[in-house]
Amino acid sequence: RVMPGGLARVAGGAGARVISMQRGGASKDAWVLSDEPVSTFSLLKPSIGARDVVRGGRSLSSRVVENLFWLGRYSERCDHTSRFLRVALTRLIDAGGEPGPELFAALAVGEAMGLLPPRDEAGEQAAARPPAPPPTLAERLTRAVFDDAWDTGLAAGLKRLQWSATQVRERLSMDHWHAINRLNHDMQASKESRPEPGETLACLDQALLSCASLAGFTMDNMTRDDGWRFHVVGRRLERLHFLASAIAGFLALEGKDRSQGQGGLEWLLELADSTITYRSRYLSQPELLPVIDLLVLDEDNPHSVAFQAQVVGRYLGRLQQSLGGGAGEAGAPFTDDLELLLARLRSVDLSRFQGDVCGDCIGCNACEDLAAVLWALAAAVRELSDRLAMRYFTHVGDVSHQTVAA
């Protein structure tokens, strides 16, 4: 018996022999026309009354909230990966291909965080082949941008971002969806053109603009329900982990590598997107004490460590209040570890970082002590993400359970 309608797959062209979405196909609603009267019976209500109004979107499956959470994390990850690669590539181009001390410091932090491919890839080559020369810095940076085989690179992050977006396509606006697709399309087009370093830099600029638009869609276009809160928590956790790890890696450098005058701190401010804020406040070259205050302790700076920690705590508190199950694996609230570490940050004595005290970094453990707190914070973020997954994103077989009862 022929159904009166359904969803049909449509080829991209009249001569296509294979109908698939990957080859330009699409899905369309198909209707079987009739010459006779048809029944108009429907299970849908003829109209929506006052008692039928729905607010809040509380009937969310674990599949939806998990993908919204990871959509937020991958969006932020693409942003900070693009920002780091732009910092490094800009300084390499400005130096005419000869990296300076500040670039070496940035590269040391990036390598420690796994953002750059290894310097020597000879071990990955077949033994029968003659050894190839090690890649140049420009080649490593280009690979980190375009090679989706490099797991922590920008291209790999964009693939994960698009996959997460496809899982919650029905919850994204058309503009939001188009921005994600355009970001991937532009990246692929740039890769195929075999860009020079200057063109790669322009590609990173465009990627950062697209990432900023995704953040704008999050804050301006998405309904403030529990799914949105998971999305924001994912974004803030990712930024918190990145900032804590990057600043801790910077502070762990030897004093001579960390303090290269203005350049030694300028790249860190740029990495945290706080250059303009610093200049407007201090009207002077960057110094260690105010930079640490701005990037670590300032709870009004949306690109500081303390800001991320307090926002994560606030939204997790609302989620736990809304969804129940406010305790984690060991029975403690999710935010306990964050609160303890945030209290340690707030107790940091900034006077230990004054130029006349910390300038030579001899016999001073201020940077190492703060780095230890930041690394502990980054570890707490990883653990918190795992605990959230165990509590809210658990699946039974292939069918996801309701996060909240309808």
C-alpha cells in the first residue's frame, strides 16, 4: 500500500545514478496526490490555548544537552587555537622568518599544550625512505591550521564543531548554521589553494571573525533554557582550561624567557584578547603585576581565569537547582573544587610580582606558586567535565534518557 506521503531523497542532478547527501543530494517532503476527497483527521490540536503554552524547553534528552555542551567547547577551542596560531604566525612574519625571544616563549607554551606538530617527524616515516629534513616553523604552523590529521589543530577542531552542530541542527538558527558551514567551507578553500604564510594569516583572521559571530549567536539567538546553560558551561570550561594552562605554562618559563620586555608580555595579552583593556587602563608597556591581575584575578574581565571560574560556578548552580542531583561522583557539589581554587586565586599577594621584588626571578617563587594553582585549576576542569558527563550525558544503549522529566 502506497503511503500518502513521506520524506524522499532527491538527487543533485537529473543524470545522477547515486543519490546521496555527499554528492549534492537533498531531502524533500513528498506527497501523493489524489483525485478523491481525503480525510482531514489529525492528532494535532486545532489551536493552542492558554493551558498549552510551553516555556523553558525542559524536556531535553541527554543527547541534546551533550551535543550542545560539546558544541560550546569546540566553538571555544577553535577560537583559542586560531588565536594562538595567529600570535605565532604574526611574529614569525614580522621577524622575516627568524623567530625572536618572545616567539620562542609563545612556541614553548604552545608545544607544552600540544597545539603544534612535533619538530622532528622522522620517526613517523617509513624506514625504507630516506630521512626528510625536519619541517620549518612556517610549515608546522601551516599544518596546525589546515591538516585535519593533526588532532589538536584548527581543521580537526572545525570538523568536530560541525559534527556536533549537525546533531542539534533543529536547535540552531539558520544564520548560526550557515556561519558554521561557511567557516568549514572557507577553511577547505584556503587549504586547497596552498596558501603562503601571509594568506594563512588572513585565513586565521577570518576564522576568528567567524568564531566571534558564533559567540554572538549563542548570546543573542539561543533561548535561555537548560540546553543553553550546558552550552555556555561548555564554552566557559574550555576557556578556563585554556587560559589556566597557557598562563601557567608562561609562568613556568625561566625568568629570562618569560620577561623579554614589552614583547614578553604583549603576546600573552594578545592570546587572551586583552590588549586593548590593558592599554586603556595603564597607558604603558606591559608589566608582570598588572598583566597577572588582568588575566588571572580580574573578575570583570571576560577573558580572565577568575571570570570563567565564577561564571561556571553560577551556571552549574542553576543547573543543579533545576535538574536536581547537585552532587557529583563522591557526593560533593560540582563547584566545590572550583570554589576552593578560586579562593586560593583571590588570596594571591600581588605585591610579590612587583618589579623591584620579582624582576630578576632569583629566590622568588611567586610565579611557580601561581602556576601550581593554575595547573590544579586546569586539572579540576578536566575532572569536572568528566563528572558532568557521568551525571547528565549517560546513554542506555542507543537510546538517550530524559535529562529532565517532561
